[in-house]
Amino acid sequence: MLNVATRAADTLVLASGEADYTPSLVSFAWIMAAALLAPLVSFMLKNKMPAVALLILFGMILGPSVLDLAHEDPGIGMLKELGVGALFLLAGFEIDLATLKSKQAVTGFSTWFICMVACLVGAYFLLDDIPSAIVMAIALTSTALGTITPMLKQDKLLGTKVGNSVVIHGAIGEVAPITAMALLLGTRSTLTTMLILLAFIIIAVVVAVMPRALIVAVPWLKTAFLSGAGSTNQTILRLIILILAILMAVTSVFELDIVLGAFAAGIILNRIIPDEFHKRLETRLDVVCYSMLIPVFFVVSGMAIDWHVIANSPLKVIGIPALILVTRGLPVFLRENIHHTGSDIETTRERLQVALYAATGLPIIVAVMTIAVSSKIVDTETASIFVAGGALTVALFPLLSSLVKGKQENEPAEPKPQPESKQKKADH
């Protein structure tokens, strides 16, 4: 009898333990249903509406403000963070460091800086509050490279002059706002933050050098990694995920945005992975990231949007994309028209495409608004308006870019990566 009672008690405890995960599992099921439905609806609409925008829309519908079917509990929140990491890992993987030293990159940074200063001054005169002005300026001048990368792939723009220009503007529009967030919105002094950023850079360099150093010190490791790469062991992918996890953990411990760690991981991988493996690795990463992690991030971001705020302040929500287009897209367009930026873009259509993609933002807006709400710089209503407006940029601007492009095919960029590729091989 005692044994029976003990077993019954154990069963009860186990059942109770399993029940703790039930809300997360139910939410996850709904989120993955939205993740599957979005590309199907996008296909049905002949890709006029990007799947990413539909993920955000379906997330809002599933969220607490509409149907209340899914919630961002700690389990779902962790998946969302991993999705952010995966998104920016892939974005960083697309970045060739050599392009960030080019004339186009210098022009892109100066354009972003002008946008930032102009927004900061304008927001200060309107709000009369420096922290709020900083939040608005960062949110309005960011570019969601991680978000638009899958759209560039879908529109077959990667590798074209337009695609390369968008990638450069996007890289700057992510790294610069993230750095500004760390320096200007943190609770620490600017000097302390700079020292922490320097420490992060040192750790990132160590992480980048460590795989090669281990292979040199232990020669059989290279053979072990390569032999397990195509098996169930998936050694290369596990190494990549380890690098991502380490740098995301470091940024979290240092109280920096994890986007910085994920982006750095992508850039590191671009450098340490030999050129001949890039395509195969990119395909595998796409399978891992786009099948679950990245869709979860977009759906959960949509869940955070309060429908009632949108319904009560529709003009404010619509005004955010217009404001971003003026403060971020227009300066990019004007610089491309009046100044030789090094992009070799010649037509007005292509310049408009670049400007529209440069004005597409969401992850950085979500990140800066999260910090601003937790620091009580802005209220939740303002944050919802900005997140909803950022989601609209994802829905509208890539679509407008496709319409601007029309049936005209973008010309492939000149094969500039060749010298860099050769240099990499020489380095290897």
C-alpha cells in the first residue's frame, strides 16, 4: 500500500511538473501555426505582402490584445531571444569586413550620423527631454538588416548593386544605433560603457581566434570537425551555435543588447569559415534559423503590439513610417543623388529601392523601446505605437521597393569580392 501511495505521489508530482510547461507549449503551437500560415498566405497574395509582415500581423492577432491565444512567458521569451540571435547571426554572416572599409561605407556612416544628429536636435526641441530625444533618434534612424535580408533574398537582390548598398546601409544602421544605445541609454557612465565595449571586442577577437588556435595546437581536431560535419554530430553547426551562445551570453552579462553579440558572431563566422564552405553552411543555417527561431521572433514581436493603442491612435501609428521615411530614407536617397557614394547605382529607381529598404526597421525599435520602457523614459503606449509603426515599415517599404523595381531586373554588382576572396584564401 505504501509503495502504491508513493507511486501515486510521484505521478502527481510529475504531472504537476509537466503542467508548468503547458502554457508555453500551447503558445508555441499557435506561434508555429502562424509561422506556417504566413508564407502560404504570402504565396496566395503573389508575394505582394512579405511573409515577415504577415508573421507580425498574425502575432498581433494571436496576442493578448486580440484573441489572447498565445503569451510571452519565460519559455517563449527565451525562444524569442534565440530568434533575435539567429536573425542577426545571418545578417552578420552576409557582411564582408572589406566592404565596411570602402568609400560607400564611409558615406553610409556619415549619412547615418547626419540623420542621428538631426533627429536628436528635432526631438529635443519637440520633447524638451534629452533621454526621450535620444530614444526617438535611435528608433527613427535604425535599419533592420536582419529583417530585410530574407526579403533581399526573396527579391533576388543580394549580390546586385542595390543589394550590396542596402547591406552596407543596413549594417551601419544596426551597429551604430546599438552602440549609441549602449553609450547613451545605459545606467553606467559613458567611460564605463566604453570600457565594457572594449572588453567585449577583446572577448570577440579571442573567440574568433580560438578555433584556429585549437586546430593548430591539436591537429586532429580539424579532421574530427570535418568528419562529423555531415553526420548527425553536425560539428560545424554546433561550433557556430556555441560561438553565438558565448557572445550572446557575454553581451547579456555585460548588460549590452544581445543583438551586438549575435551580429559579431556572424561577422566572425564570415571570416573564419573558408570561402568554399560558405554556400553550404549558409543553406544549413537557413534551414535551422528560418524554420523555427526567426519566425518565432517576428510572431512574438507582433504579440507585443496592443491593438487597442492602434485603434485609438491610428494617425500616430501611420505617422511613424512616414517619419522614418523622412528621417532615414530621404537622406539616403539624397546622398545617392547628389554625391558619388561608391555604390555605382545610376538610376533613380535603384536609389529609391535603397532608400526604402534603408527605412525598414523593427528589431532595433523593439530593443530601444524595451530599454526605454524599463527605464521609464517612455510609457507603454508610446512604445506600442513605435513598435506598430516599425512593423508597418516592414510591411510597406519592401513592398513599395518591389513596385518601384517593377519588371526591371537589377544589374549584378561588379565582382568586387574576388580580390577579398583571394585574400581570404591566402590568409587561410
